[in-house]
Amino acid sequence: MKIEVRCPSCGRGYLVEESRIPPGGGPVACKACGGAIELPSPHPAAPPRPAPSPPAPQAPAPKLSSSDPVPEVVRTDPVAGSGEVVCPRCGLHFDAGSAAPSRASAERPGVLVVEDLEYFFEIAHDALAARFDVHAARSLREARHVLASRKIDAIVLDLTLENGENGLNLLRELRPKPCPVIIYTAEDETELYGESWERMRALGADDLVLKGMNAGDALVAKIAILLGEADPSGS
């Protein structure tokens, strides 16, 4: 087998029999100009293989003791493939992904509290959580998401939300209304009855609770009545 080489000085080409090239190649003189022509080795040495990298050290698995906190369990919806996480502090159920409407507990009705102020939300939650599965929404956008992903049996609705949102706009969107709605507000009681209350009732409001220290008990009692359950106060 012949290979072609060229003189780098004058450009003249030669065909050289591969068997006549020394094993390591080497320079030969050009017959035309006497310049050096570097002959390639007919059997080039294979490049050395890189040494294998040592395996990365693996951290030992942590050992749990009886005093370590138990991690929170995530319940996965087998149909929609989404999950629900339960807050270990307050017991709230949070959506971990979009899902079809589902009930967190077969025995406990779900109540959506649409309230942007933490203080008033805590009053409602602390009273309702003993009897209902409470879901939080700080805005109308969050409320729509909860209604689309959870089975809600009652809504506690603030009138004035963040960014100037009016809670009554949610009532206008709910056609048909999926569940009872209780207005939860700190507005002056004298301004919420008469024509104002009639307008809210026309939009779908079922009852009204004024915010305050005892608002939680009123919410529990009124929701129980609206859902057809026994009044826990005994009245």
C-alpha cells in the first residue's frame, strides 16, 4: 500500500510504499530541492487511555433515633397523580399540584376561608379546624384554584382583599353556586343590612359574620346549620 507525501519546501509529491517506511517514520530528503519530508509512522501508537476516575465518596445514610421528628407524609391522589401536604403546625392541607376536585377527608366537610389578613384568618381557622378541613386563600386567584382542585362544602368570604379585590366578584363568578357562602367582614354592622345585605343575598350570600374575637364560634355554628348538621352550641 502506498501513501502520498509532499515536500513542505517545494510542494513536490511522492508515492511511498508503506512497507518501506521505518516503524517510527522519520525525515527523508526531497529529490527535487533537498528539503526534509517527514514520513508518517505506518503504525501510529494508540493514545494512552485516561486513568479511570475514582468513585465519588458517598455520604453515609443518616441514622434516625426515636427522638428525631417523623417526616410529614404526602398523600398522593392515585387518579390525578397529584399530592397533598399537611402542615404539621396548623393542620392545613396544601395542594402540591393541579388535580381534580377531591375531598381531604371522607368525614370532614371542606371549608374555604378567603381572607388576606393573617389575624382574622387564624381566628376562623382555629375555630373551624376542629370540625372541618380548612383551606386558605389570600386572593381571588387562590380561591379559584382551591375551588377547582378541592371538594368545598362552604365558603367564608372576606369582602375586601389584597390589591383592592372585592370578594363579591367571586360570588358573581360562581354560577351555579357550588356551596353555601358566609360573608366574613369587619365593616360596620349598620351598613351591612337593609339594601346592602339584599344585594349580597341576590349575588348568593347565605349569611353574615362580623369579625371579632368571637367570630370563630359564630362561623362554626352558622356553617353547621347551612350544611344541615347539628349546631355545636346546642342552641
